Amino acid sequence: MSAHLEKIITAFTPENDKEIFSRDALCALLPALPECLYRTHFAPGHITGSGFLVSADGQRILLNHHKFLDKWLHFGGHADGDSDILNVARREVEEESGLSDFTLAYDDILSIDVHDIPANKAKQEPAHKHFDVIFLFRLNEGADETPRISDESIKLKWARWDGLAQFSLEPHLQSALDKAHKILKNTQADAA
């Protein structure tokens, strides 16, 4: 399965300098497979899977105010040895949002982002990097939209695309959301 992970990562086409840097850094980490799929691989870090979840009509995005990082983010987490990074992202979205009636909205990786994670004394983790592979998911038509807060969140909130400024998102997340919005608009235009 690691061969599949390597294939989808090397096939990813970056759209900006941050994605180029992140893809190249992740490709440089791949020789450390499978060890870099575990949260105990700190030098320089480990692979994580994550996802954005949009409403069935594509008009809103569910954001997560992360407890430890105290930031508004998407949903995501550790691979814990699973090289099926799409499965990891799906699992994390479900666990952290409390929602399960959703499907992949875009067949490819939405974005790749390498970012710093501060040391966590409570977990005895040094500062390290997350090599994050991001996917885009959409709730199915008629699905329950009521999220349930997990232990990792302060709050969850649905936001309209034109209301994202209030969340002060990190630039790489805003860029990925801009890409997701464009993909969804093109999908809706194609369906019309």
C-alpha cells in the first residue's frame, strides 16, 4: 500500500510555492516509510491525513476550533501506521466532526501542507512537523448537518465561503479553501 501512497503524492500537481515546497518535502520523507506513518517519528516529523467537509449544497464549510493549537482548522490527524491516507483523512473528519454521511468531493489530493507543530509537554512530544495530505469531502444530500464536538475541539462552526475572514485562517488553509471553492463551483457548473 505504501506504493499507492507514493504514487498519489508524486502525482499531485502543486498550484503555489507553498504546495511545491510541501510536496517536495513530503517526497523527501517517503524513503522513511513506513516509520514516518507513526506519530513517534519526530525527526523531522510524520505524515498526517486531513480533510475539509462542505455542506451538501457546497455553500458552507465546517471548521474546527482546535483545542491544543487554539486555531480554526480543518479536520485531521495521525496516520497511526495506515498508508491509506485517504482512509486516514476520512476517519479523522468523521471522528472530529461527529458526521459520517459524506463522500469524497474531489478524486485527487486537494493540497499538501508541511507545517510546524509545537512541543506538547503533556504528551511528551518534541516540536516536529506534520506532512499533511488534505482531501475534500462533501455531505451527502439529506445528511444530518449537526456536528458533535470531539475531545480535540473547542467548537465547530459552519461558515459560508464569503464569511471565512472572521476565522483568521492560516494562509495555507485559506489557499486550500480557495482551491476547494473553485473546484466545487466548476463541478456545479459542469452539472448544470
